[in-house]
Amino acid sequence: MRVVEIDTPHGPARVHLDLVDEPRAALVLGHGAAGGVETPDLRAAAEVARGERISVALIDQPYRVAGRRSPPRPPQLDSAWVTVVERLGVDELARLSVVVGGRSMGARVACRTAGATGAVAVLCLAFPLESPSRGGKPPQSRLAELDAVTVPTLVVQGERDRFGTPPPGVSRRVALVPGDHGLKADLEAVAAAVQTWLRGVVNAGAPAA
């Protein structure tokens, strides 16, 4: 695996690249708010992708690279993400169809920027459908972020995820697996869901839901 830093308007991002021989596509994944790219579900998805001859890029957002724990506001996250994906598209991942995604917060970023990055599909691991309730206020739904995605989307969700479970959509599949928001209880189920979907996306060329 090769690690490169890419400058963004909000500081350098760190990209962990695993490029396969004769790749059929690329998978670019982002991390959650409280962790980096080493989480088990992201690693499981990356391993599956490599097995399907798909090059992988795992992106650490600039705030993580700078050692900060709390993520910035969505516009800053989105801007940094788009900058990195665009840069990869003209160099390491040039001429490849790109599937974007991530876990939790990273999945939200990928959804919001799917059009800007030219993604052919979106992979969401543990999408946080409802915000935590604070100050007596009811949780707010983030379903609009998923519904705005027009390309094929897979949501892999723990059956006991405290943030809720998104419904299937016109171009969206939802795979329920044992466990909670961490997606650690059954990594084989996570990997199997991602593998089946990725095969369909890549083999279709112009992906279908």
C-alpha cells in the first residue's frame, strides 16, 4: 500500500492507495467522524474490492491528518473530498470508473458529492439515518442525502443500528447484517453484501441498481 498526501483548500488529506494490476474500476472510501480508515468494515470492503480487481483509495480527511478529533462542518468536508477524488482521477485512478463511499459520516459525504465527483455508484457503510437527539429536540432525518443520489447505491446497515435504517429506493439497495452501527459483529456478512453488489456494478459497465 502506498500513502500520498494531497493538498486541499482545508489542509492536506492522506490517501492510502492499494492499486491492483489491470484494474476494472476504483473504490474510494472515507472514514467516520470518530475514527480513521482502519475500521474493520472499511478494511473488509477494501479487501473485497481488491479481490474483484478494483483499485482502492482510503482517504483521511484533513482534520484527521492535522490531529483534530472533531470534524468540521459539511461544506468543508465535502470540498476536501471532492478535491482529493478529482486529483486521483487525473493520476493514480485515471480512466477508471469510480465508486465512492465510506462509513457513517464518510457515507454522507460521498452521497452529497456523488454528482460533483462523477461517481458511477455509492457504497454506504452504516449510514447514520437520524441525528442524535439533543436538548429534547427530536432527531432529524438525513434521508434526503440518500434520496438525492441518482446512481446505484448500496447501504450496508446493522440490524440494531441506533441511528435507524434507511428504506430501499429506486436505485438504492439496503443490506441488513447482524450487529450495530460499528458493523463489527459479522464482517463476513458485510463483505458478502459488498462483493455481490460490486460485481454487479463493475460487470454492468453502466451500473444498474
